[in-house]
Amino acid sequence: MHISKLESLQRREFLRRTAALGLAGTAGNLALSLAGIGEAAAQSAPSGDYKALVCVFLYGGNDHDNTFVPYDTNSYASYETLRNVGDVLDKRIHLPKSGLTSLSTNGLPSGRQYAVQAAMRSMATLYEAKNMGILLNVGPLVKPTTRDDYNNAKTGDLPPKLFSHNDQFSLWQSGLIEGAEGATQGWGGRLGDLFLSSDTKSSHFTCINAAGNAVFMSGQKVLPYQVTSKGAVSISSLNTSTGVYGIGDCKTALGTLLNTSPSHWMEQEWARMMKSSIDNQQIVTNSLQTTPTFTTTFGNDSLSAQLQIVARLIQARSNLAVKRQVFFVSLGGFDLHDNLIANHSGLLQKVNDAMNSFYKATVQLGVADKVTTFTASDFGRTLSSNGDGSDHGWGSHHMVMGGEVDGGKFWGTAPDLSNLEKALDGPDTVGQGRLLPSTSVDEFAAALARWMGVEDTDLSTVLPNLTRFEIPGRGKLALFKTA
């Protein structure tokens, strides 16, 4: 006898599309408040253990060369020459060496140095205190790739649609070869799938998004729980301050809908989602209200507000009954083809201040060693100037911060910028000073996943392309302190 699975498949697609509509703003806030629908056999964590991973995504493609500036004599000379173009001083996009703060050179080849500008001084302090490290030249790859491989690439050898914003940030977040624009799952969400609990309450708070729609947070079974900087997303048109289901006609109408027994499975799922959304809103609101407020000061900008609510939710972790969580926050504005000098420092100041406050909050909460924060972006940018900014690149440098991070060092491979030829179009670049990634996003994500407690046998579920990189002669990326 043939048993049809059509209804099961339709049910799953209905839930996914309903959530997607909510994220797009079409279906209001109801689906936004819904996270993991199903229960999974969870990746177990020791009793009392807790870990959180926080992604800080910099939309637009952060200019890594003005974030971590090549500082040794030869590299800086290449950097200055390629960015010091034109006759108009305010159109030159290099940073004067006199205003930079050099970083300790642990992990770099002999004679190589990097520095940061004034906007990044708090991050420099965390770096020197060994609570933050810098991963050099990481980006999406299909497989380990050399400059010759790039020049002779066949179809499928390179990430699709290189240098495209939508495709590359989607690929960064999805971790899938087919993960260009249109991907529906991210490696953060697939991590969440492994850690979903059979406790329906806690399973809804495994992946929490404070920044809006992001493929990074969607998994096979988990959907991101959406929050604002104030806390749980409220259900529009319902006044929950006077009761869970609101007042007046709204309360009556909603109560009628939720208390009936619909016959069609789509109506049943809608009612279940609505009840879950309301219940989850109340759980988060109550958890935040009953958890003492920490005293760490955050700024008033968007990124600071997002990281502050993440810190508050981590503080409320016991009430939310979670052992593993993935969070997503973001800041836009980094697509600086023009006005790089005028705008980039201000953006970096926001990143610096927000991440510094967040780290201080984790220290105050006693969880600095249980929380790891990392940056990501669409891509890096060209080392060469376009006259007033930099253009789309590929590889980039990123930060990893936390109490268990083996910080105060550079990881990965430093690109050779020792002369103009190498810096502009050498073996570490693909033209215009665009970096050819030496470390893949897969390897980066695997190091973070292992810290979260994912077993090697489960990594292929999260990162199906990882096997192309973890091969003989290519060591695993080590970002954390050893026991």
C-alpha cells in the first residue's frame, strides 16, 4: 500500500513560507516570533553547560585594509601608493601612519605588521589582552584555490557570482556551494538544528535574530526567533499589557479563532503558530523583566542596541532553558565606493564600541568564556583606490572575540603586500589587490562549531563542503585555547 507524504511535505512548506512572508513584512509580526517548529534529537551538552555564538555581520563589504592596516615598511608603502591617488587630498583613501596603533605580531611572518586606526582602539586593547584575535584573508571558496587555479577555473571551481553583494553575503551565511542569492538555510541555523531541545519551550530560543531577515539563522528544523532592541516582537493590534490575548474586539476575535477546532491542517498549523507566538512573546518578556539589569553601558546606535538585547537574553538564559544559542546582529553602510575616509571610521567606531561593551557585559555576567563573537561581511575590498573609495573584493580579515579565544594573535595566512606587483596582482590576489582567500568560510565555521560542541561526525550536516578543505597537509584552524 502506498502511503502519501504529500500532506507532510505541504505542511513543512506552509510553515517555511509563512515564516518567510513574516520576515518579508507581508504577514505582520506573527511568524517573526516563531522559531523551531519541530523537535529534534538534540546534540547534548553537559548539565549546567552553556555556550553562545554571536555573528556581527557588516553589510556592504567592509574595507579590511583600513580596518587592519598593513604597517611594516614595505607593506605600508604598497598600501599608501595604491590608495594615495589623484591630486585632491581628501580623495586619498590611505590612513597616515602617524595616526595608527601597531598590534603585536604573534602569528605573522617575520617582519610583517598590522595596525589599527583610532576608531578601533578598544579592539586593539582586547587584542593585546588576548581576548580577541584576527583571522586573515577568509572568504567563500569551493575548494582550496591558488592564483593559477583562479585563472584556469572551470565552471563550478569558484563561488558563483563573485563580487556580487547579494550572492556573496548569502554564500557567506549559507555555507553552501549553491548558496548564492536565494539560499534558504544558513550554517548558523544548521548549528541550531543540532542543538534543538525536545523541550518545546527552549527549542524556540536556540537561534535568535536581533537584526531582521538573515539566511544565516534558518536551518532545516529551526527558524530564527525575532527580537527587537527592546525585547520580544509584539503582536500588532493586540494590547498584551491587559492580558495575553488583548482587549475588546481583537481579544474576542482572536480567542474565537484559537479556541475553535479547525478541520483543515493549514488552519490547525496557523492556530498552533499563533498560540506559540503569543506564548513565546510572554516567556521572553517575563524573562527579561524578572532578570536584574546589568550595569554595562552601551551606546545609542543600532548595533549597540542589538548587542545589548543579546546580552540581556544571555543573562536570561536560565529562564529560557537553553544550553546552546546562536545570535545574529548586523550593521550596514560598508559599501563605500565613495567617501571611504569620510564614512568608514565612523562605522568602525560603532563596531568597536558595541563589541567592547558587549564583551564587558559578558565579563560582568560571568560568561565571557562561554560567549564567542565574530565578524563577517559580504567580502573584502580592493587594495587599489577607485579615486574616492574601494571596490568589491573577495577575501577579508575578521575578528573573533571571547574569553576562550586564543587571542592576541593573527590566524591564517597574511597576504604578501611587500611590493606593488605582489600587492596589486600577485599570487595572493586576483587583480586590483582583491585578496584570494587563503582560509575558507567552511574552515572558519568549523572551528566555531567545534567550540560549540559539535562532533566531527556531525560537521558535514552543518558544513557539507568542509571535506574539501580538511585534507592531508592542510591543518584545522585553531582559534581557541586548548584545555
